[in-house]
Amino acid sequence: MTDRIYYTDAYAREFDANVLELATVDGRRAAILDRTAFYPTSGGQPFDTGALGAARVVDVVDRDDGTVLHLVEGELAPGPAHGRIDWDRRFEHMQQHTGQHVLSAAFDRVCQARTESFHLGTASATIDLAREVSPAQIAEAELAANRVVWDDRPVQVRFVDAAEAAALPLRKDPVRTGRLRIVEVEGFDLSACGGTHVSRTGAIGNISVASAERFRGGSRIEFRCGIRTLHGYRALRDAAASASRLLSTGPDDLPAAIERLQAENKDVRRSLKDVQARLAQHEAVALASRGVTVGPATFVIEALEELDAAGLKTIATAIVERSGHAVILASGSKPAALVVARAAGVALDAAAVVKALTARFGGRGGGRPELAQGGLDSSAQEAIAFARAEWGGDAVR
């Protein structure tokens, strides 16, 4: 059983211990100490990193037998060792975890939304609520949580037995049995928790909800506390400043500027579509004039490298408006876009042609007998050369 210093002193940055055992776990070197301040991954909170003597601690694992396993890189020997916690990482986790307790309690108080789970990621953290909450409820809970932060209330830790725990108004039923570690935010939250926490709510800094979404019948709330809120604000500030420069407007006018730009872009796309349609008609006339007559049908089989799938389809549709015409077009280098079409009455199954070409050259596609399209793993030139020989081009030239 490892003595866990962080249970009673989350602010311990350095400590002395004895390395009781060294082992190899999954190809990595690991150490067991008689006591540790390194927090192992548990309860939604990630592990600490730091150093043991000259070795780096890169992971910390809580084992079922009550010992804490420290995965290390570098030289480490049995006997006395001095440990040093990566304090910036630890304190950031303490801010997020204590902030989670306060925010979860706020949702519970404001709208009776119970927290089902908590996850602390590298950039933000999430809580999953048992029911959906509205934007207004989120804002109310966020404000209530920050008022607790601004009050700078004490955060106290104590240990109780099962009987004492049963008599306490815990926010959530504890998962573990027996002796429990209780974390109390004065006058606001009481929870069983083994994680590391700040000693006063003011050290959380602030609590900001970054986003919310529906999740498994409830709501997933993404939030940031303290230093992470600062990082998020900086990123948002820089993005807003860049957008403002690009759009020649102030940050407050960005929504209107973007809306205006979207409207202009929509008009441009509409005009471009009209121009492309007119160009397609001209291209269709030119291509149809180069078509090859095979029996009662005229086949247009061409590689048009500069066009995309949408452009091919526009031209193919324009060509097959002419009676008796069929078209096989490919574009791009690798992979190649493919469109096959025919006019009514022409004895060609466009879907069968696409199937044959994708089978030979790789790729996939599909469609109807009169119009089909896909993508080929080969180049346009290779596919078109084969199509000319197979369906009429080179065979009759």
C-alpha cells in the first residue's frame, strides 16, 4: 500500500521517498514507492508527471492492490529518491477538478441536473448531465458557479467511515465503500472524491462554459477554468483580431460582416453557376462535333483534365440533350472523376459502364442506366483510352 501524500496535501511539490521495487511493465520501466505525491489517473483526472531523482515520470497508474506504479524514463535505483511534481500541470488539473465540483453543484442547484460523469482533457474538460439543459439554465449555472469562485470559499478535505458518509448530504452517491475522502466547498458542495483540489475557490480563477451539446439523452457541457480560460480567451482574441483585419471591421461588427460576405458569396456562386452552364453548352457543342458514330449512336469519349466531377456532369448533361448521343468523360489526374450518360433510346447502360471501368481501374461509383458517375484509381487518360477501344472510339477510327 502506497502512502498517498496528495490525499492530505495537494500542494506538495516535492517529497522524499524510498523506491521499494523496480519492474518492467509492458516494456516500460516502473517503480513502486513507499509514499508518493504523484497522482495516478483516476476519477476523470489525468496523472501527474515530473521526476524521481534523475528519471522522468511519464505516467502514474493506480493498481488494484493499493500501490501506485510510476512509469519512468532514465536511471533509477532502489533506495531513497527525491520526487518533484510538474507543478504547472498539477495546478491546472486542481483548478479544473475543483471547478468541476462547483459547476456540477451549480447545475444541481439551478436546474436539478445531476452530473453523470466527468472527463479532464488536455485542453478542456467536460461533464455529462443526466438531462438536457437550456442555454438560459447553462448561463444561470455558470454565473452561480463563478459567484462561489469570487467568494473565495474554503475547500476542505476530511475522511469519514461508511456510517458517517451515510449521514452526509453528498451531492452524488459514492462509488466506493468503506472509508471515504470527502471534499467540501463551504456551503455549496459536498462530494466523495480522491482527486487533487485547490484550498480555496478563488484559486480556480474562473469557470467558463465553452460549449454544450445533446448527449445520450442529456447534455455534455465543455468548460474551462483558470489558466485554460486564459488560453481560450487569447485564442479567441487573436482569431477575432485576425478576422477583423481581413474583413476591415471591428470585433463587434464581425457577425454582420460575415453575414454580408456569405450573401455576396452566394450571389457569386449563383453567377458562376450560370457562367459555367453557358460554357458547358459551348463545350458540349465542340465535343459533340468530335463524336464518333457507332451504329445509330454518336459517342463522345474524352479526358477533360481541368474539370471536376460537377463540371463533367454539367457538360455530359448538355451533350445528351442531343438525340442519339452518349458520353463517357473523365477528369483529373489520380484519382479520376468519371461521368457516363446517354440520351433516351441509346443502347448504353451508363451504370454498367461505370461498373466495368471501376472494376478494371479501381475505384467506386454507381447510378442509373441513363446517368452514372464515380471515381477511378487510375488516371483519366488510361480510363478514356480503354473506353474508346471498348465502346466505340478507337475501334471505328
